[in-house]
Amino acid sequence: MEEAKLSRRRLVQLGLGAAAGVGFTSAAVVGLVQPALADLDFDRDDNPFREDRDLAKSVQNAYAFLDQMMDAYAQGNTVRLVQSYADQIAGGTFFSTAFTYDNALLLLAYVARGRRGDIARALVLGNALAYAQKTDPAGDGRLRQAYFGGSADSNGVFVKPGLSFFQGSAVGDVAWAGIALAQLFARTGIKDYLDAAVKAATFIETTTRDNSNVPPGGYFFGNGQSNKSTEHNIDVYALFTMLARLTGQNSWLNGAQHARGFIEAMWDGPSGHFWTGTSDPTHIFFDNSPEDVQTWSYMALLDPKFQTSLEWVKTNLAATDTSFALNNGWGFKGNFRVYGSTYASLSKVANLLGDKGADVDGVWCEGTAHVAAALLARRLPPEKDIPSFHGDVPTAGTLFEGVQVAQASLGHGQTVNGHPLVDGQGVVASTSSLNTGFGFNFFPIRHIGATSWYAMAAEAANPFQLGLRTPGRGE
């Protein structure tokens, strides 16, 4: 029998005991029921795949992998961040690196499913993100790109400073931590999480906003940097919009609109997609167009004016990796195919750019889940779809099937903290060595980020909307 979802009503019944059990004192809990949020519903009755048993089993396996990763170094209510990849990433040189973005996704995936044990795990992760922020030497609300989650600090918390080259505080990483904390507050009503989300947003607002009044405006990539990312501004828009509702402070809407102005300035009408951002404060970077900007923009804005970005992705960035593909690196032959999305436009020509080891047919599993999630947020009917496609829900189903093939077949023999990972559960970052065109690659290494996005998409969750639900679904 499946574990029941933990409803808001049950959480209220558990009351201070539930909060105290994960490290909060009663003084830290301010009203587990927020009147402004009474209409939020975290059930997934709107999920068109809720009767798909194969998908349900696959998602169950995905959560089992996430649980195993989370319990690799500590268990129970011990406050901790979670190693992002299997040990084999970067030849073992990342050690227990826990990327902030990945841990925010993990938290959101647990909230999306919403069972009792899931919420308990989400609380642990929320405490860890808040702890990282609170103990940061800068003391200004920032979080770092990554930490170590493999051993405890002097307070018994499994959050330690990470590798030296992961000490930056890019807007996207900080915003995703804020989004996760805001969603956790919306789910639990525990105000510490809202306070931490506000601090993260305040860091973004006070240190990265372009106040020059010169178009396209928006927020810089990070503190002291001159380039700007469309992806990051999408994250900021989502976070600030959530905070406006959660706090009742309309000043956050000003920041949200500032970010949106930049996003809209990156829209290319003739091609129907968004550019990746700017190379300096004002000049658009045209060389490489990534998938996430196209799908996240729809999930955040829900604006039909820009929805053709989804058509751009599902055609121009479509990828099919096979046993015959050059450099697939699977080590086995036979009739094997994974269908999904690549990372960006330059991923398809990586060999021509000098990366002779890249598989230009490689599938980015996380991005494939992005596309499925965005299609389920939109749900274009078959009669309105473009040629060779038959509606958003069937297309999402095809993408899920591709991820399931990768989940079942790739990443075997990998470990976490030296212990074998159960095969057939975690989703690899990419099916082969995948060049992003931005100076780094993804590999067929099991990844909590890719697995979390897959789980959220399969739950028909939208992390860019408060309550992880696209408005109007299931009503």
C-alpha cells in the first residue's frame, strides 16, 4: 500500500511536534496555516499520467535513488545537503560535492510528491539550505554554488564549504534555493523558510540588479559580473512573484517586472525562441541557444505570446542517441535508442568545434524532463500542434519513455560514498558525453538534478508556480 500524501490539514495536526522534530523550536513556527494560501492544492489530480503503471514504477524507482543519495552519509533528521552525482563524476575528484541548484530541485521533488516521508526529507533539505545561508561568512543572504555534504561540521551539520572553484554565488543558484524555500514555506507554513527565501532574494536585488536604466535591464549573472543570463532572470521572476504573494509586499513585483523586461528583450520573434542572454550589459549573445531558457520561460510566464519556444525546442533541439552514434561510450552494442532533447544548439556541432569525444546525438536527460514538464503545463491539443506532433500530452509521454530507457539501461555499476547504487533507479545526466557549448560537458553519471526534474515532470509539477501547480489545472 502506498504511503499516503501528507496533507496540509495533517501537517497542521502534527503541529509543533513535526517542526521541532526537524530542528525548529516552537518559537520558530508562525502559524502553520496561512490564510492567503488556503486555496493551494498540492495533490496531482490533474496529472494525465496518473494511471500509467509503467511510469509510476519508474518514478517510484527514481525516488528510491533520491532517498539512497540523501542517506549516503547521514540519515533521519540530520541536517544535510546531498551529493549531486554518483562518485564517478569527474573521475572521483568532486568527492561529496552537493550543488545548491541540485539540492533545491531535490527538495522540490519531495514536495511535489508530498508523502509524509517526502515532506520530512524536504524539511531536512530546507534546514540545510537555510543553514548554509546563515553560516556564510558574507552574511548577506547569499548561498554558494556548491558545498561538501560528506562529513559534519562542528555543529553536526553535513554542510561544509565546497571546492574552491564552486564558491561563486550566481543569481540562478541563489534564486533556486529561494524558490525551494518559498515553496517549502507555502507547503508547511514554517516562517523560517520564508525568511531565508526573502534573504536570498534580497541578496539578488541589492547586489545584481542593473540600475542603469539602459535596456535591456534585468539582473546580472552574479555580483560584480557584466553579463546577464535569460535563465537567471526567469528564476528571479519566479522567485520574486512568489514572494510578492507570500509576503504581501508588492515591492517584489517591481523586481519581477524588471526581470521580465529582460526576458522579453531576449525574445527573437522571427525564430520563435529566446536568446541565452547578453555578453555584457547590453549586447545579446547569439552564438548558442540552450533548451532550459525555452521551457522555463513558458513555465514561469505562462504567456501564449512566447509559447512557440516550446515548438523551437521540440524540433531544433530534438536528439536521438543510439548504439550506432559516434562516441556514445556505452560499452555495449545492440538495438538501443533514447529519444529526448539535447542541451543547446551548439551541442549538435560539438565535434566541429573541437570536442572530438562528444556525442552530438547525446540526450540531456534533465532537459528532456524540462520539456515534458513544460508541455504538461501547456497541454496543447493535437489539432493545434505542428506537423508530426500529436499534442503536448502524447509528446510528454514519448519523452518520459526516453528517460525510462536511460534510467533502466545506463549508469550501471556506479556508487555513492563507495557503496553501490541500485541499478535501474537513478537517471543519468546525459546519455553520452554531451558538450553544452558553454565550456562544460555532461556525462552518463547518475544525477539527483536530472532525477528530480524527471520526478517533478512525472508528477505534472511546475516549480515556477507557487504550489508547484500550473494555474487552472484540475479545476
